[in-house]
Amino acid sequence: MKNTKSYVTVSVFGVRAEEFISELFKKNISLWNIENKDDVIFFNIIPRHYKKTARLAAAYGLRTKLEGRQGVYFKLRPYRKRYGVIFGTAAFFGIITLLSNFIWDVQVNGNHEISALQIKEVIEKHGIRNGARINDYDEEKAELATLLELDKLAWVSIERSGSRINIKVSERLEAAAPDIEITIPCNVVAGESGVIVATEVYRGTLLIEKGSGVNRGDVIVSGVVEDGAGNVILNHASAKITAECIDEAEFFMPFISTEKRHNGKKTENNFMVFLGKEIPLFIFDSSHENSTYSQETRAPHFLGFKLPYRLKTGIYSHFDYVDVEISQTEAIDRLKRQIENYKQNFHTDGEIVAFDEAYSLREDGIEVKITITYRTDIAVKREIGVP
């Protein structure tokens, strides 16, 4: 922001001016924009160094002059006794800081069949909603729970940028229906949108030729055929349809993110398991907030004999939320790892024929948009008459 750094411009004149400048550097007084105009030296320094600089100039027998003042300090100085302005400004920034600790916008991207409302309803159960505190949710648990509850989703990623939560999802592709018996008439439809590059029709009538574009759900091979007598016969269509498809995705990596760091603190709860029931071996249960859970079970022995009960230990490893700042290089490395994971999750079956990525630098992080061109079999069998 222009003129946010406060400084003063000073001029000095005299025989020992250059020696004086060297002395300023030795005394760790920062100065910049040094210019010599007609034996008068001009330079900028921060305001708190001005008195020290003036006294040193007098010791060297130099004449000094304050040429100008710039920056926020001097713009706000006239208001220093206007307490209402001071308190109002402090309150404004205090409110902004407070509000930045809450979620104020939740967006869903990548959904087609599942509505954004359905996804938000599931996410809200895990603390991600407008007005919720940023640190009051567990990102990994929310992602896993969403995948378990919405079985049509293949992938969920929850990303935060300031007070905005961006939920990126990918839906499962319609797989071929091997359970359709050979005696049941069906068509072959497009499981994905793309351009057909090869066809192998085993049974049925090809409706869309090689080189044509198709949308998801379009009938490519029809099971409805006519015999030589003009009679309509319903067949079980079968084919392999190779298409070139395009997948576009966006990823964002903030320079400052809140991460979980284990602090080394652990609490344990011991139980005795007997006849399928857990009997606690403790009186008071401590707080398990901000912790991950694991457990160990062992069978005790006495004189070489296995006792008829087990001991279970619940281990709570506590963590802190810390703000972690990363460089541009580290942000790009993390984005590349995300992209590789994405390709491994969604493009292991098909053949990737082209890959493009475009990075853009933002004030709060780095964004990348990727375009994957791939070839895959998009043939999906669907019973005739079933939408």
C-alpha cells in the first residue's frame, strides 16, 4: 500500500557530509534514496532516527534541514488527541480480526448429480457452516464422514482461504452394469462426455460415429434393431467405446494455514474387558479435546496361563492448532503432490494423452488450474426404458 511506511527526508550540507553519511551506517541508522545535488546530500530515514541524526550532523559541523514527511504516522498524528477516532479505529480492526476467526462463506464445486445443499447438510454436522469458528472442526474427519454418508461421491477436499471454505468434490462415474443379464434388452450409453475416437460394437446398432462428441447419458449403441421384414427386435447391446475426455480441476495452497501439531502430551484410559463388557479402571475422565485416538489391547497372563479378560488402553494424543507459513516453492511442491494424488485416484484406468497446468500467484497463496485430456472406455449398459 502506498505511503504506509513512515519516513522523513533530510538534507545535509557541509565539508564533512560524506564522512557523516559513513558514520550513520556505522551506527546502524538505516537511510535510503541517497542523492547528491549541488553538494547537498538528500536521504530518507525513519522518524525515530531523526533527532540522533541531527545531533550527529551538528557534531560534524553540518547544516541539516527537514525536507518532508511521508507515511501513515504523519497522516494520523493530527488525530492523536481525538480519542473517539483512535478507539473507533481500534474497534474496527478488532472486529475485523475477530470476524476472521469465523467461517462466513461455504462453497461447493465439482458436483453434478448431488446438490450443493445435500453436501452442505452433511458438512454442517461436522462443524463447517456459516458463523462457526474456524478451529472448531476436524477437516479429515469431515471429509471421511462425507464420503461415507454420500456414497455417490468419490473424492472430497475441504480447503480454507481466510473465512471462506471451498468444498471440492468429484462424483463416482457410472460403471458398467455387469448384473444386467444377457437376456435383458439394453442400450450402451455414454458414461462420460467426450469425443469418440474408437468403437467396437459386439451387438446392437451404432448411432454415433467415431469423431463425434457425446454428452453423458447419450445413447451410442442401440439395442433396438429391425430385421429384414421390418420387425423391431430388442437386443442386449454390447460395445467398447473409447472416447477422449477432458477433466478440469482447481487447487489452492495458502501461504499461511492452520495445521495440527502434536505437542507430546498423551492421556490414557484403561479398561478391563470381561464377557464383552468394558469396565473402566479410572475414576475421573480428563478432557480429550484436540486429540487423536488410538488403542492397544493385551491379554494378561499369570504363571503362564492366559487370564479370562483383556486389558484395553485408550490413548489420546493431544495436538495444538498452529499457523504455519510456507514459501512459494513449498506451496508449489504441495500443489504438485495434490495433483499427483488426484491423478492416481481418478485416472489410473484411462490413458492420459495431455496434461496442462497453469499457476497463478495470489496475495494469500498460489492457485493452479489443471486440464487432463485422457482416453477411456465410456460404454455403460442401461436397460431399455430405464431413464
